[in-house]
Amino acid sequence: MLPLSVMLALLWILAVSVTAMMPFPRHKPFAVALLALFPVVLGFLLWQVGWVWGVPVLLAALSMYRKPLVYGVKRLMGRV
């Protein structure tokens, strides 16, 4: 049986994937909520099972949120 944190992380990944399939104006509030929830899920995962599961989940999240993250970094640097 998988630990609770691993199941929550996998559920979070599925929720983000389903949210990404929604039309743009409708998915934005869900995407922001899931992005805000990510540090909690990742922290619980790292605390319970360590970096072996934490790094792949972090890489998956960075892959799914790459465009918003690039936009945010550009905005912070004053390029947008």
C-alpha cells in the first residue's frame, strides 16, 4: 500500500491534468488553487517518504506549470 502522501501527490497530479484540459477562462481559478496547494502536498510528501518521491513530483509540477512560471519570472524581472 502506498503512503498517504504519495496517494495525495498522485491525486494532485491527476487533478492538475484534468484542470489543464478545461477551457482557459474556466480553468484559471482551479489552476491557481492547485498551485497554492502544491507546497503543502510536496512538503508532506518530502516529510513522509523523502526525496525519492519528492523529486519526481517536483519535476512533474514544474513541467505542468512551466509557462506560468516562466511568465512569473519574466514579470518579476520587468520584461513583461
